Amino acid sequence: MLAISVVAFVAIVVIDLLTPIPPTERLRALRQEMTDLRTAADSCRQALTGEEARLLASDERLDSLKALIDYYEGLDPRGVPADSYEVYIEIFNTYNEDIPARAAAGDSLQAHWDACRKLTERHNAIADSARDLAEGLELIRTDREGR
């Protein structure tokens, strides 16, 4: 009984693999994939917007800290005055501690931007395939020569 079940299962799998997918079914699958990719790309774009805003805020904070450092260093040509040194060194250390996080955030933003670009490129490739298939099925008609 087990042998008959295995043979039947293998036969069903082979038949499924050999049976071509109807073009309308393939178009439906492409449209669903396009929808899924569009949703993912939109979500990715929104996440990038938030990540960019956080990076800009970080840049503004670092610029502000750098301006304070420059201010304290410019108070006296011989160096930071002794009565300002504690505040200066705290600001200086905070600035130096924040730099690696800023660099990592920039790298992360670049990686996320690349991932979003790939999603968009994949969406566009699927859209082209779907349009070609729809034209082949005569569901739509486009003149690619601009006429």
C-alpha cells in the first residue's frame, strides 16, 4: 500500500512539473508579486525616510557639539581656559563617542538604500514581464515606438 502511495505521489508531482502554467495564471501570479513588491518597496521607502531624518538629527547634534568645541578652543590662543576645561572635555568626549555611531548609521542607511533600490528594480522587472505577457495575451495594447 505504501509503495502504491509513493508511486502515485511521484506521478502527481511529475505531472504537475510537466504541465505548463496557463498564461492567465502566470499573469495573475506576476500581478500578485508586483503588488507584494510594491508594498515592500513603499514600506522600505518610508523606513528610509525615518532613518534619514534620524541621521540628519545626529548630524545636527554633532555639528552643534563641534561648534561648542571650536568656541572653547577659540577662547584663548594658548588653549582652553582652566575654568572652562571640564565642560570642554565633556563636550569633546561626547563628540568623539558619537562619531562611531554616526558612521555606523551612515553605513546602515546606505545598505538599506541599496536594498530598497533592489526591491524597486525587481518590481520593475516583474512589471515589464507582466506587461509583455498581457500584450501577448492581447489584454492590453501598447505602442512602444511612441505612435
